[in-house]
Amino acid sequence: MHYSKLLLISLLAISFVACDKNDENPNKDLIVQLSGLPELGGGFQYEGWIIVDGAAISTGKFDATGDITITTSKLERSQLEKASTYVLTIEPNPDPDSGPSSTHIVAGDFSGNTTTLGFDHSAALGDDFNSAYGKYVLATPTNGDNNNEYSGVWWLDISNTPFTAGLGLPTLPEGWKYEGWAVIDGTPVSTGTFRDVSAADEAAMFSGDMDGQPYPGEDFLKNPPSGLTFPVDLRGGAVVISIEPHPDDSAAPFFLKPLFDKVPEDATEHTVIEMDNHISETAIIGSATK
């Protein structure tokens, strides 16, 4: 037989044996690559999951952040090959529950052996937030004196009466809340968490004794955090809307910030100011290969 034919037969035989052995291997690796993954508080960690016939199977927990590659070895080949979806969750640490939490941060459906991961997947946050918008006014309705008006921020639109919500944000799934922030002398100070843009938020830590507006917002009039003095002038600072995991053990804004605005130095009180959409600057992207 011609030498080249013998070589071809030998190579085919080696390839067949290698493939056959690989197919017989009961385990298979899952490789997940993520870019821009935010750091979590000390009481939480990430956990990956594959969805097989509707059931969630853990691929392991990790604390890595930033641009990372996670390789999970020794997953059952039969399960991994049937996996329809990959989901990344935020879990408490220690975690008393063997199942996934409700805080899903990115997900993707497999097409063949790969999937693109993002927070717009229905198994994650469910929206890309590109259509989110925000409007706010500087005012302090809770002191009743019509003074120190630059010491409060409220997300509402007073262009017409009755007033309307100043935020256009999608409804978040369970495990997430929005949070407002004012950056005062370089320090982010929370205005409270909320899920409904047309209702008051869940905190009034710094406001005066009178009722505020029935929308997210805060007056910075009393109980200042250490290092700050109230009242303040918010002009020249910044206001932010973030997306926060819930529960949340961090006093700082989470990485996902769909809306941001540097408050104009020449802003006037009781005047509607529009925010910028910054979600493209805080996106988390990635892929999974099985």
C-alpha cells in the first residue's frame, strides 16, 4: 500500500480512538468568561448554574471579579450537554440554601455549545436599560421653609400639574431594587431604595419633619454621615440611580448604574433637570462554552 495512504489510515484511526475515548469520558469542562464583573460585599459570592430539564445544577461558587475566566471541571457530561441555559447568581456567604437565590445577574441560552451572557436575559435582570431615563429637581419639601432648596433631590417631573414620576425604569425582578444617591463632597449618600418610581422610597434618614413628595428622593437636612455637614449644596456634585442586589450588605453603590448626572453648577431650584443614561459604561458581558 502506498505510504501516504497508510499515513492517512493511521491518522484516522488515532482520531477515532481519541474521539471515542473523549465520548466515553463521563465528565466535561464548562468555561465561563466574564468582563466587568463587580466586586461583592464580604457576605456574598457568585455562583454559576446550568439549567437542565428545568432544574438548576450548581457549577460552583467563586469570588473573582473584573475580567475573569472560570473553568469548572468534572461536570457530568450527560447533564452539561443537555443544559439549555447558564445563569450567574449572587449568593449569601455562608449560604444556607443549596438552590439558587433570586438575585440573577447575567444569563444566556446555549446555541450549540456556546452562549452569550448578559443581564438583559429573562432569567437575569430582563432588560438592557437602554431606554431608561431620569428627571429630578432640587428642592427641600420636608423643611417647609422654602430654604436650603439646593440640599434636596427628588425624582419627579414638575413641568405640569399634577406632578408625574421623573424616572422611566423597567420593573425589576425579585432579588433587585433601585437606589438613589447624591454624591456629596465625593461621598455617595443614599436617598433610599425603591421598586416603584411613582411612590416614596424606603428611607427618609436625612429629611426634615414634614412630608416629602410621593416619589423617590431625599432632603439632606439632619443626621449627616461622618465627615459631612448638612444642609449642603448639591450643585457641582452628582446624582445617581443604581441597581442593587437585595439583600445588600454594602453601603456603596453597586456597579450597575443606569442613570447619572453631574448637577450643573448653575442649576436653579424647582427646575427639572434631565439625567444621562450610563448603562453602556457599566455593562457586564460574557460567554459560556460547554
